[in-house]
Amino acid sequence: MNHALEMFDEMVKNPAIGKAALMQKALALALVGDYEGAARILGGEEGTLELNRAGIIAYAQVLSQLERNPDAVDLIDKAFPDTADPELITLRAELAAGKPVPFTAVTGARDALAQLFFEVGRSLLDGRDPGLVLIYTRLAQYLNPEHAGAALVTAEVFKKLGKDDLAAEAYAQVPQTDRNYPTAQLGRASALRRMGKVDEALATLEALAKFRPDLPAVEAAIGDTYRFEKRYAEAIPHYDAAIGLFKEPAPAQWRTYFSRAICYERTGQWPQAEADFRKALELFPDQPSVLNYLGYSYVERREHLDEALDMIRRAVAARPTDGYIRDSLGWVYYRLGRYDEAVDELERAVELKPLDPILNDHFGDALWAVGRKREAEFQWRRALSFITDDTDLEELNPDRIRRKLEVGLDKVLEEEGGEPIQK
């Protein structure tokens, strides 16, 4: 072992691989039972280490072996505050309960090499060559067929490549005995839904809910599956269940309240929807999607227009290249009668999302309002041409667009009893 440590120390001196070598030295020490030495390295006493998720888990396991479970809990809380990661939630619960958590980050030299290939592959995940990532993760799986992390990264690559069938297969490789099992099953269900296998996705999630009834993420995922299928009423009880499992308020919970708010809004329960939108903003005050959705909803309802404008401006500031948020800003200007500003923002929105029929329809209305009627008609025709089977016809009425082309926007507003364009 002394010779091996000397080799690690030599590699640590190399700036290109120094941090990776130091991490591998820590894992090697823990593997032979020298948890104190491993803890010194992982704690930064022998050099700065930027621990990733796997490193944090390994360090927490080492601390548990040293009977320092409270320190391990603090480590997870600082590194992943308000985490919804099922594996981390499970690990933290075991540590908090005082259970001795075994060191399983690596189990032998072959496993350590597999871990090294996995770390290299994961580090390349955001790069331009997914094939290179797969080479490393497949090597990791060859050396350790039960390497859950490698299976998850492999699945993520297939997901990015649009190969949902292969992603589902990769997720299925994670065994039920592994802490990553809930994460893998959530991923598998998502892949199945994207493949159109909605019933199988729901069955997967329902089984997971029975296996881990303590995880809010599972109930939220069932709600999401129904919501993506526009089965909003069926989604709401599952979001209720997820929220009921929250122990303390945390910023990461905004998404569940936001999702339930959308379902309430789509089922005509506006007071409940508004309350959930507000709750989401309370948890995450400047979340752009929530600001945009609530602001846009106020615009459509002709309510709180000044507040809606402020919300959407904040959303645009956070995501200036998001065409849908730009559209919302332009639409609130239109509702406020500020047509020139509406034209400017809606034109930017269409530049960002040129094939979206709703954005083109909105741009046409703004152009009509400033007297550019021929251009307005062109945009309405574009809007009609861009309608597909995926277009949300609750947001866009093709017959209304055709009527605008026949008689003009002013006449349509008169027929609807709506507010006329301010001259």
C-alpha cells in the first residue's frame, strides 16, 4: 500500500490530473479501512478538492464509518440544500437516524477503475461528443455491471440523443437494492411517457410510490405525467400528496406548487391557482416561469395589469432570449394600449420563435392596432400555417384568426363584446 500511496502522491503533483489522483487516493485509503486518512483528504487537508455528488456521498460514508453521522448530515445539507434527489434523501435519513452507513463508494480495485472511467465520462456529459461519454460509461459498466451511476449517465446520454427506448433500458439496469433505484425509475417513467407509453409510465410510478411512499418526487412525477397528457383533474390529487409529504418549506418545492397551479388554472379553479402561483413565488421569488405564467394569466384575465407588467419584465430580465416570455411582455403592452411597445416586443418574440402560431397571431394583432393592417394579415396567415397537432387550441382559435382575416380585428372585437382597440 505504501508504494501505491507514493504513486498517488506523484500523480497529485501533475496539475492535469492532480485533483483526480487525490480523490482516488482518498477512495483507496477508505477501501483499506483508513477512514481517518480518507477524511483528511476529502476534508481538504491535503489539497483543495471540489467534491461532486459522488464525492459528497463517499465523504458522508467515510464520516459515518468514523461515527460522525452528524457531520455527514451537515455535509449533505450544505452541499445539497433542499435536495429532491431520492438517493441523497435516503442517505441523509439513514445518517440522521444514527445508522452506520457502510463505505460502498468503491469495493475493490476493479470497482475503483470503473469509478474512474465513470467520473471521466460524467465530466464530459456537457460536451459535444456524447459518443465519448458512452465509451467511458460502458467501460465503467463492463468493469462493474452494477455501477448505477454509469447506468444513469448512459441513460442521460440516450435521452439527449432522443433514444428514449435505449434510455429506458439503461434506467432499468439499476437494481431495486440500490439507493439510485428511485431516481432510475423516475427517469424510466419519463422516457416511457415520451415514447407514448403513458400507461406503462404510470404503472412504473405507481409501483415506485408503493415502494417509497415517503418521496414527494414520486407523487409529483405522477402528477406531471397526467399534466403532460392534459389530464389536469387527475394530476391535482398527486400534487396534493406530494405537498403533503413536504416536511418544511424549501425553495425547491416551487415547482410542485407551480405545476398544481397550472392544473387548477386549466380546470377553471382560479382562486386556488392564484394561491399556488403566489406560494411558488414565495418559495422562489424571481422564478421566471412562475412570473411569466402568473403575469400572462393576469393579462388574459384583465386583472392587476401593472403588477403583471412588473412580473413579466422581471422574467424577461432573467431570460432575455426566451421567446415566450418576450411574447408575454408584448401582450401586456397590447392589453395596456401601448401598441408601439407591443409591436417591438412581439417582433422580438417572433424572431426568437418564428414558427410558433400563437406568437405570430399576437404579433398580427399588435400590427393591426398600429395601422399596419397588411402586415397584420400576413402574420395571421403565418399563424394559421404553423398550426400542428401539438398546438394548444385552448390558447389559439383558428376560426377566430380566419374571422380576423375576413372582417378585421376591430369587427371581431365588436362581435365578441371585447374592449375595442384604443385609437
